[in-house]
Amino acid sequence: MARAFAKISFTPDVQAVQTEMGSRTAYRAAEPGEAEEVVLGGAEQTFIAERDSFYQATVSQTGWPYVQHRGGPVGFLKVLDDRTLGYADFSGNRQYISVGNLRGDDRVSLLLMDYPQRRRLKIWGRARAVDERTEPALLAKLESPDFRAPVERGIVIRVEAFDWNCPKYITPRYSQREVEALIEQARRQPVAVDKPVPRSLGTGALPLTITGIRQLTPRIRAYELRHADGEPLPGYRAGAHIRVPIELTNGDITSRAYSLTDAPDDPDCYRIAVLRVDAGEGGSSALHAGWQLGTRLNLDPPDNYFPLHDDDSPALLIAGGIGVTPLKAMAEALAARGADFQLHYTGRAPQEIAFVKDLRRQFPNRCRFYFSQVQNPTRLDVSALLANVSADAVIYVCGPTRLIDAVRQTARQLGIAEQRVQFESFT
């Protein structure tokens, strides 16, 4: 979590509530020291450029907040540089509440939504108005050539902080343009004329529908599944998985088990993340290619061979690559019960593994990451890690076989009881 965000948001009253609700410790580490220089990275700039609307909050002279929805063509909110945004203010709004508020208080807060991918970006900044008379060249940069509404002024925002928000509880919604693109994509998919397309996959008693798809990395997609009839789903414990049906390219039906990635606090939704393994047996590739919004699946209820302990014992979570999926659910469940834990997560690079930003935001003081293919690589030292683990901690490891073997062998060498080391492999 960025210090700039914490220093703006975590006022004394907010800190008091965090203390009352037990989350103060997790956020305190983000506050000491000077705020870093805020720079909009490539991910933020691309996200902003793809939006066709946002919500903007200003503050009135009487202290009342005012939230306004701003819309326009895609990209009308422009990135002028890595700290500056701007947009053209078109004529038609006769109340001028936001513009008036900015004359007395230049602070603004923007909320940008991507409903199909369930993402949101919060931005804080200071805004000023520009017009044709004062800064014609700058105003010209904010105009959209294909949008013919008259421009009254421009609003230029100097970004002071930003933060990516949790995707939970964002209901996927689609514009007419997005729906038409999905329909066209489906229309172009080749369909075998000699074999009818099944209406649903699987023979389990639990009917589910895919209601959300999110691209986490170039090879990892997150899928959201809900009951086809809107009913609550069977409960589960962190570490559980579901076995899903997949239609292979030759028409055969196979199945794969995928861990549920979220703590069991949402009775209406299951979430999984699937890594596409191009050199594998074809199951994950077929799933990526075949699963679409609206796909119907008939599954058995979740099963669990890797359950999280029930008491308040501390936990050491060790994840390798896509093996983070059950451990993310465990981390959320442990945090919810107030138990002590650490998560150590190793992979090639931040852009290749799932949930890095989510985990950094949720557990800034409890996660450590190790990347082997970056400019300054870091290595997970299993021996040092296990040598310093508390005597009552339960150790969970999930990921490649070599990581699991290293943890188990090291634990035996250090005299750690086998029942304290729980593991699940993805093979």
C-alpha cells in the first residue's frame, strides 16, 4: 500500500475505527516516513485510457461532498503525463456544482470502474479549470476530435495518490458495445456441424453458471461461478477445491480440480484461477478457450484434502506460482479470525503470477515475494525460513513438486513434526 494513499486516507478518526475493528496493525506500516513520489504506471495509464466514464467527488464550502458521474467517448479522461490527468468539460450541465466547488477547494477524488473485469481504481488529486482564453493549447489537448459537443472548459488534475480497490462485490455489467463484441466473438467461434453443442457440462448435482471472467496475467484467468438458479452455494473451508468438467478439442469431456481462491465468506459465489499450460495435457487450454460468460456447469460440492486448521495457531504459508490459490483463501480466513500468519510467495516475475497486488494491499506486513526473473532477483531460503518458524505454527505449502519436496525435506532435517507440514501439489 502506498504511503501517499495512507497519509491522505487514514485520518485520526479512520485510525480509531481501524483500531476498534482490529485492522489497525495491518495498515500502520504504510504510514511512517515521507510519502513517495506518485507516478502513474503503465497499468494505470492504460486503464484510464480505456474508460468512458468515472465518478468524481468534490467538497462544497459547507463541507458537503458532491459526487458526479462524468461520461464521454472512450479515452476522454486523458493522461497528460505520469502525474497529470485532464478532461474536457462539455456544455449542457447548468448546475455547475463541481466547477463551483473547485473554486473553493481544489481537492477531487475519482473512482474509475471496469465492471466486466471487476476492477476499480481510486485517484486523489488537486484540480483546476482551464479555458480557451487562459490556456488554449492545453485545452486543445483535452478535446476529443470525434465528439462534437461544445467544450466550455477543461479540468486538469494533479494526481497526489491512487490505489487499486478490492474486486469483491463488483457485479459484472456490460455496455451495449461490449455485449455486441461478445456476441460477435461467439458468432465467429467455429462449431462442429456433426456434433451438437451441449447445453451444459458435467453431471454433478450443483448447477453453476460462469458469471465473471478476469484476466489476471497473460496466462491466468479468474472465473466466478454462481448458482444457476440464484440459490446459496454449499459452504466450504479454506483449502477446498471444486472439480470442473472441460470439453477437450477432440470432443472428449475431462475434469480438473481447482482451488477456491477466496475465504468462505460469500455464500453466493465460488472463485477459481486457472493457469493455461500450453505444454500440458490440454485441459487448461481447453478451459480457457471454451469457458465463456454464461457457460453452464454441473458440479459436485466442494471437497477438501488441504483444510486449514480451526484453532488460533499461527500459520506459515508457502506458495509457488499458481499454488497460491488455496493459500490466498487461507490467508483471508486467518486474517478474519485474527490469527497470526506469514505468506511467502515465489514466482518468476510479478506480471506472471496471480494476486500480487491483491495480497500486497490486503496483507502489506504479512507477505513476502520472491522473483527469479527480474532485474534484482530474490530467492526463497527454505532452510532459513523454517529454522525461524514458531514451535506451534502449522506450515502449508502448495506449488511445484520441487518446492514441496524442499519444504518437507528441510522440515524433517530440522525435526519439525510431519503433521505440522501440510501440502498440496498441482500436477
